Amino acid sequence: MELIASFQVDHTRIVPGIYVSRVDAVGGDRVTTFDVRMKRPNVEPAIHPNAIHSIEHIVATYLRSDPEWKDRIVYWGPMGCLTGNYLIVKGTPTPQEILPLVLAAFRHCRDFKGEVPGTTPETCGNYRLHDLAMAKWEAARYVELLEREPCFEYPATERTLADGGREFYDS
């Protein structure tokens, strides 16, 4: 099997930022998957599951309510490695065009007051797995990082030939 695109990124060199992970054709439309990376993989501690779950609920609600973007939002959700989230949108905007939306969503999360949306047994599959205080802390840290020095380009991963001519990846 081919190594999928997201595994061809050198995770030892990736830093927090907003990256185009992939662009796909769906029917007659294009959709863009963004890697909204909040942590340096394998360097910083991952985001606690309770915090990223709260971030997921707050940011998803914000994105799907944004008057300019709500009709283009396909998906928002956490990465399995807990170092960031995926945002899938209709069309092919650039990370620079997505930055104001992501900043607004994370500012909203940072400043959020009240109950995290969708945290009852009827509305969430794991309604006890939330931590608003930690979600706000992580959101504040990410906002500060994006305001100071946003990164929009993945580091490259080089393919190296092993014995027998087989390719392997250095990440």
C-alpha cells in the first residue's frame, strides 16, 4: 500500500500552524482538508482528551454558525494523535484565507462562558469527557501562537532508498 499523504509529512519537524493536508474532488466540487495543528508532535504533550473534546464542541458550533463560512464547513474534529484538529471546507481556500476564521473560532473558545454546547447524555456520546478550563487554556495558547507567528507550509519528508531499492520515509 502507498503511504497516505498525511504520513508523508515529517512529524519531527512540524510546528503548530494551519496547513493544507489535502484537496479532494467530491462529485463536481473540491473540498480542502486543513491540518489545524496546535502542538509539536512528539515534542509537546498532546492535548488532554477532555480539553480537545470541549474544543471540538465549541469550535464546531462556532464554525457551523459563522455567517460567512457555515455553508462551506463540511467537518471539524480532533486528530487521533491529539495534537490538533481537521477542518474540511468546500472549495480551495488557502491557509492564509482560513486564518481569520480559525482565529475567531479559537478566540471564541478562549473566551467561552457557560455550558459547553452538546454535553448531555442525549447530545454527546461521551458527555462526561469535557474540561472547559483546559480547553480555554489551550485555545488561548493557540491564539497567541497564530497571532505571533503563523505557519502555513508543511516541512518536507524525504524518501530514502533502503537496501533492495525499497523506499522508506524519514519521519
